[in-house]
Amino acid sequence: MTTDIARLEDSRPAEPRIGDCRRGCDLDALPDGVLVIDADGCVQSLNTRAAGLLGAAAETLAGMDARQAVPLQDLEGRSWWTCADPFGGLATRTRITETLLVLPGGHEVFLTASLVRHVPRGPVQQVIITLRDAKARRRAEQKTSALISTVAHELRSPLTSVKGFTSTLLRRWDRFSDDQKRLMLETIEADTDRITRLVAELLDVSRIDSGRLELRRQPVDLPRLLDRHVDGLVAAGHPQERFAIRVHGTLPEVWADPDRIEQVMANLVENAVRHGAGTVTVDLQPGAEAGDEPDEERPELVVAVSDEGDGIPEENYPMVFTRFWHSTRRGGTGLGLYVVRGLVEAHGGRITVGRAPSGGALFRFTLPAGAPEHVV
């Protein structure tokens, strides 16, 4: 971007200008702060974004000595003008790569610069500086750090367990009874399953964020899928009366990735079991939203999962499907519902959260009905 601006400028003497280039380029239309420094080291032109980042009026900065107008320092407190020496240095330089710098008051910005030479190896006639607020990238870096910290925390416990039990079994195999060995092996299996789920969640987050999530669509019998999952929960020790599956009307045919839809249902149902109370109810019905008549032109299947617990405070609704969100009872990575939303939206559906008539949490999502166009 700075190179393009440089082509629009020339080095002929001119009055300081604000927000424009000589040949019609409006600097104020650019999202980043831009300053043009002339051969004398003075601010020749700048846009309002640059003035905002520098915390001064554009009229005040125009014409000032650039070292005073743009007092940039690196993270160690050294002057950028002295270290980078944009008007000196190698005669072959045409660009200064992105650098994280600090403005007075501690405001961090990313700087890039183009060095305009009218003849190869000639003197620098102009320095075109772009400034970008570092807050957004810092937030992204903090999210990445939070993800790494969360993953490390979630991996530490099961890995410690697996390591401890395997070491004990290898060294003292003959000292344990068959029942003790079975208990240790079952614990190892459960912990490795936990690690596998965590890795799967991380891979799904990566695929969702990059748009590389692949779906293998085929007809899905959702009531049968739910029955199978509930049978698994009952076999794991949950009472049968804890679950209720209700089908309303004739359900439309849905083409979806059965593994991904099972992942969605498993997450929502198990969340209701873990964080809710009372009966976990799953309602399936045709129609766009609860209470709406089915749309013949755009048929959908609506699935609602609710419980009878305390529910989720309304002020938390906007955050429920974001990364690392946890209910008051902290547990897990906080990625599950983020993945659920990504999977539902990848199928062309929608998901919302609200309060059930029973007072608990209510998660409702839709799936488009009918066969894909390439099948019809």
C-alpha cells in the first residue's frame, strides 16, 4: 500500500497537505494511518487516521519535524528514527518491514515504511509511513495464548494419569489382582478418550476458522441417532428417566453429515446432563422456529434441547457460542459450543440459546431439509 502511495507523490516543494495526495488519492479513505515525510524530514501530508493514532490535530502535525510529530520508540525505549535511520543507511533500501513500536503514553502500533528514491541508489526524497493500531493483533495473540494455556491445562491431568498408571502396571504387574488391573486400564482408556476428544475439538476449531470443514452428506435418521446416543448414556450409568425424546409431526428428510450431527447432539445433550438438572428433553419438529408453520419452499427440521436446571443468565447469551466461554460451573475447554455453532452453520442451519419453559437452558438449532441439489 505504501508503495502505491509513493508513486502518487513527487518531491517538488509543496505546502503541507492533510488527507490528500497530489494526484487525487484520498488518504482519509485508507484504513491505516499514513504520513508522507519530505526530504527535509518534515510531515508533508497525513490522513486523519494517523492524526488520531498520534493524538494530535492533523493541522498541528502538518509541517512539523517528523521526529517530534511521530516520536516512535521500540519496546526497549530506543528511538525508531535513530535505529532505522530512514534517510540514511544502505542506498539500496526501498522499504522498512513491519515493526512493533510504541507511541507516547504506551500506545502500540505496527509501522511499515517505503523509501522513495527518484533514481536507483539516490537519496531518499520521501518516506511514506503507515501506522496500524496493534490492539486487534494483540487481542488475537492473547486468544492464541489462552488457547495454548487451556490445552496445556486440559492435557496435563489425563496425561499424568496415563503415565502414572502405565508406569505402575509395568513395574508392579504381578502385585495387582485382575480387578485392580482392569480398573487401571479402564482409567487409562477413559483418559485417552478425553485426550482424543480434545484433539478433535482443536482440529475442528482450526477447520471452522479456516473454512476447510468438509461434510459428507447423506440421509440422517435423527430420532434413531438420538436413541443410540441416549442408550450409550444410560449404559454409562445415567437413569433412563433422565431423558425424553419427543417427535412432533412428520419430520422432513434431512441430508447431513451423520458424524457431525451426532457430535452436535452429543455436545448439547451432555452439556444439559452435566450443567443442567432434571429431565433432559429433545424435541424434533418441522418448521422454521418453534410455533411457526412449516415453510413448503424452505423446509427445515428444528431440534430443541432443554433441561430443568437454573438455565443461563440472559446477559451471557451473546457469549455462549464464543471460544472459551464457560458456565458458572467451570469445566472443559470452553470450545464445545463454539464448535457446535460452526458445525450447524456449515450445514446451512442456525442455532440459538434461550430459556426453556421449565426454567432451564434451551438450545434450538435448525437444519435445512431435502436432498442437496447435486442429488436431485
